[in-house]
Amino acid sequence: MGPLSQISLINQDGDKLWQDVGAKSVSFFCLKRPVKVDSDLIVELKQLSQDHNGKNVRLCLHESPKSDHHDMVILERRGKYYRPHRHDGKGEAFHIIEGQMGLFAFDDKGTVIDASLLNPGDIYRVAEGGYHAVLPITETVIYHENKPGPFTGEGDSIYPNWAPDGADEGEIDEYVQKLTSILK
């Protein structure tokens, strides 16, 4: 038996975790604290992504989408479209654990007002209600994200009309190339 804070996503302990099978990514919520995220858990995030055909994986250190504060360790993959969005009354912070990620802040008209290439150890804070988008640069990026909860479902992320909605692959490719060129 390991420390109280030790969890495993692969050998799930029903007393410590629950899996949200209805989520867009492979998602787990922690039911008990303390929780320790270590190198073994990072390996499990990568393994789960691989086992689920390259899906993103999210470990929520909070108990449920209704929690007042959300702490998540997220694995995202390059080549997927992460649509610009904002959250009313919420800012959020990103802390890179592994890999590289571009982070963009936009004004209300879609002009990039900040573009940062984030490396392990870097932290980036998005303004409350500010439009932003992530862009994994490495094959996978793993980061810690925290923001106020609760998750309110469909209306939690507000999408602008100036960015591709995700329906047209050519439009997405062109938009992502534009953002990528800003980072260089």
C-alpha cells in the first residue's frame, strides 16, 4: 500500500477516483485528498492517451464539474484544433509540466494581443473574460490548469465568430498556421 496521496489512473481505486465517461476527453476526478501528481502519474497520462487512440487526457484534482475551484492536469496533442474562447467572470492559469505550448490572448475583434511560447516550468495567466487559445507545439504537452468553477456546460466557453468553428478543415489549417507563424 502506497501513500495516501498516491493514485493510479490505470489501476483505478474507486474510493479515490471516478471516470467521467461522457466527457470529450478521457477524464478522471479525484474524490479524496491529498493527491500527488508525480512522474509515474505523468507516464500513466501518456499511456492512457495512447490506449485511447490519441485522445486527450484530463485528471481533475477536484471532485466534480460542480466544484468551486478547478485544478486539472491535462495532456493535449498537437494536430487537434483548440478553438479560441473565453469564460465570463473567469480567468485561468496554465503551468507547463512537459512539452511546449503556444498560448494566445486576443482582443474582442480577434487580434492577437499576446503570443507566448511556454516551456516546462512556465506559467501563464489569462485575464478574466479574456479570449485565449492553446496550441500544442510538441507531440504532447502536459500542463496544470486552474480556474474558478463550476463548469456550467455548453455556456461555460464562449466562442467568437472571428475564429473557425471547427467545421472546415482547410479553414482550421490556415488559422493554425497563422497562429504558429506568430510564435516564430
